[in-house]
Amino acid sequence: MRQKNGACHTGSYSCFGSGDKGFFLDDVYDVVEDRVLNPVEGSYTSRISCCEDSIKEKIREESLEVLSYTDRDNLVWEIADLAYFVMVMMAKKGITPRDVRNELWRRR
């Protein structure tokens, strides 16, 4: 499935910056963190981040969707959804991508 219109509540192509120009996961996290710390009216991220149980439910739902993927494209789609909701939980709890990278490095 390819995006045809804006995905952001503002009508922009993406809520996370300039679409495919120099896009990094840390950019996504920065926007998510900002929406959690500085709620914006109409922002799904701001709305869902208010309730930790809602975030947990979305992580649970998306995890099951990852496990029941139908093909590679669908798996990528579902992993992206899961990663987004994990980032919302991270931002809610003050955990940064650097914290996760450091933990993975420690385990190495």
C-alpha cells in the first residue's frame, strides 16, 4: 500500500519530517517525544500518550499483527507500526534511542 496524501493531522506528507529526505528513526523519536512532552491538539501521538494502558494495548495489538503478517510488505508495515508505539512508550517513560543502543551495545 502506497501513501497517496498527507499522513499528518496538519496535512503534511509525514508527521516526522520531510518524507524520504534524510529520514532517520531518531527523527521519528524526536517528533514523538515532542508530542508526548508538548501535546498538540489533533495529534494522535499526543492523544494516545496520555494513557499508558492505551499505549500498552497498541503494542500488544501490533505485536500480534507482526506475528500474523501475510507477506514481506505487510511485515514491514506492521513492524513500523510496532516501532512507532514502542517509541511512544519510550518517550512517555523518558527512554531515548541512545539508551536502547547503549543497552544493546552492553549486551554485545
